[in-house]
Amino acid sequence: MRIVIAGAGISGLTAALSLHAAGFRPVLFEAAGEPAPLGVGINLLPPAVRELAELGLLEELCAAGVAIDELRYLTRYGREIWREPRGLAAGYAWPQVAIHRGALHLLLLHEVRQRLGPEAVRFGAVLEDFAVEGGEVAVRFVDRRGGRPLETVRADLLVGADGIHSAVRRRFYPSEGMPKWNGVTLWRSTTRLAAPLAGRSMIWAGHSRRKFVAYPIAHDPATGETLLNWVCDLKGEGGETPPREDWNRKGDRRILLQRFADWAWQGIDVPAIVGAAGDIFEFPMADRDPLPRWSFGPVTLIGDAAHPMYPIGSNGATQGVIDGRALAFHLARTGGVETALAAYEAERRPATSRIVLMNRELGPDQVMELAEQRAPTPAHDLDALLPMAERAAIAAHYKRVAGVDPAALAARASYSVSPKEPAAES
């Protein structure tokens, strides 16, 4: 089977490894140039780590990142709202791993090149158009630097893994427009600390209009230094989604130092962390509406091309990893491309749609919002106004809907399959 994947990000590379393990040999085309270890941190929840472990990558993943063992929610004045174990400490059979996005990307890319060959990923190739003809798809690529034609590739399957601005998705939904911005801007960076902040904990503090998030993504045992990933969320006046070219632009740290000036509690000094950071980048918190359909003939979507979601609950990259594994599973187990895509979509589209919508309602971050509404000052009795049972119910509900319940994850059958056919060139 000839398979073309448009996009060589985390979802596309995971799909390529999964398809190869199932007996296929896809080719990936990526619009960007050769990758560098750019970006900031992401969290891979145990469901995603399970999938990467079954691809033989657990040791490398844990060596490149940090196994998170706790999540702590705090009010904006530093009082603890909720604390829960994470990963292995929570009873999962797989850890939760926080890692630099660039490090994960390069790890996956290295494995794809090792297993599928150095020509499996072609950078600088922009998908210009595609057409379905007689049950196959002809995909036309142009050079990113000048738009000159590169090649037209004929395939039995085109997988759109080209992100929130997906050209494949836009072909089927041309009137959708830009992603939907909720008015919150994410200010993101990393800071090197001489000692770890709260060990292997994830810290969430504040509320939806002003929030601080931090977790370690690397640790140097030789020096004791920790690389801390952090995000400051600030709610603005809303309005139109920023133009695409303004995404990920450099931000002015003076704004954060002013807005978070008094956010310093025992062991956590937000102004000091922001002040010692490298470059800070702004990014709009945006998603898209769930789609009624992902697959059209021999074409389908995965990852952010299919279901971009707010970065709440650490689920974006995790769901993209699962997509790639599920797609390969159904292609290997189901006769015919369109039948396989129907089975893949029936499993993954409702599940991810629920998460997109729940993240719009703040997901597990609801406990922070309720704490701010009911106990906005240290003088309020948080325990009386937001009972612990209510907090626990919010956390448990999100785990069930997002598919991150330890027992359910352990009970689910593996996506690993024996190759349906010998690996062959696409």
C-alpha cells in the first residue's frame, strides 16, 4: 500500500513508525525545512507513553524527559486547591513524561530515518493540491522557498498530519477560516534552575484569566540543574484571531513581570522565574470546532489537523500519538482503505471531540476557576466553599472522558499488530 503523510510533526512521525511496525512503508512530506530542537515543553500522558513504549521508545523517551509524579493546583495567592499523583505514582503501568517538544521531535525523526530509511522524510515540500482519481490520490508538492513544482505522488492513502492550519483539512472545509481564539494569550519559555521546582511536580496556579503553569522537562544529574518549562496565560479583550504570521512571536517580559509581580510563595517565585528565562514567545489559545467527518475516500486527518484543542489537561500531543497508532491498527486489521478509515474515525473522532468541547469548559482546570469564584482571597474558607469531594469529582470526570483512567488504560487491548504485508516502498 502506498501511503503519503503530509506533515512530519509528532503525529505524523508517530503514524509513520506505527504504520511501519504494521508492515507498511509510508513517505512523509514536511513543509518546514530541516528540524532543529525548537519550541518548549509538552506533557505526554500515560496513554501516549504506552504507545511509544510499544514502539520500543520508552527508554529513550524517559532519558530525554522527566517522569512527572504529581500535579498541584494552587490559587493565585498560593494556597493548594488540589493535589494528585501522576504517572507511575498514580497506579499507571506507564509514566507521564514531560519533555522538550524539540527533543521529542528529533527522537521520533531519528527513529523514522533509522527504521524506514533516510529518504522517508522529505523536508521543504509544501502540499499545494491533491485529487482523488479512481480510488487513489494524486498529491502535488511544491518547494517551500520559491513555490517551484517538486513532484506529484500517487498514493492509496493520504494522511493529513499538517497541524492546526492543515491544508488537507482546508480542502474539505474551505469556509472554516482561522482557528477560534478564546482571547487568552499564552506566554511560553523555559528557565534553568539550580534546584528543581517542587521536584517532579506540575504546578498550575491562578485561574483562566491569569494563570501560571510550570513543570520540569529536563534534568542534568551532573550539575543538578533543571530545565523548567513554564507558561503564563493572560486573558485579553478577545477579538479576531491573530494573523497566522503573528503566532509564536517574541513577547515582552516586562508585561508578565508587572501582571505577576506578587505571585511568589514558598518555593515558587514567578517573577524570578520569568526574569531568568530565555526568549519568551506569545501564542494564542485557539482550537477548532469538532468536525462531522475526517475521512473522504482515501484521505483522512490525524492530530491537530483533525482535532486541535486548548492546552488544558495536557492532551493535545497525547491524542495525536494515539491517532497514529489507531490508524495503523485499523489499516492492518481491516480490508480496504476506506473501510479501515471508517473504523479509525468511528473510534477516534467521537473521543477527541469530547475532549475538545470539555477543554472549552476548562476541563480539570475547573477547580481553579471555582476556587477563584468562591474563595478569591486568603481570608475565605476554601475548604468550606469548595468541598474536597467536589474537587475530586471534577478530576475523576475528566480522566474518564479523556480516557486517562488507569484501569481503563490497562484493560484496553494493544494497538500493536503483526505486519499484514511485507514492508514495501510506497
